[in-house]
Amino acid sequence: MKKQATTPFASLNNKQLEALSTQVKETIAYEKARIFSAVDLWNIQRRGRTMVSRRNFAF
């Protein structure tokens, strides 16, 4: 067994370390309001039916 670990990463100098650790101003992504439709309800019910059938399926 190896007693010394080898890292796949090269060592970083001070400039590279500073560039990686600088903070970036966060922005918020706005989403359009989604309308819940009959298709969404149908998909929820369909997923529920498949989960029940898988639960009762014996291997």
C-alpha cells in the first residue's frame, strides 16, 4: 500500500490562488411565473401510478 498520496493537481502560485478565491457579484435569475395546467396534474398522477406498480413488483 502506498504511504504517500500523489495529487493530480499542480501546485498553485499566489497569483493563481488569489484569482481563484476572489468574490464575484451575485445576480438573481428571474423566472416567469409558471401556470399549473392539466398536463402537469396528469404527469404527477402518472408518476404516482408507476411508483405504486414498481413497489408491488417482485423480483
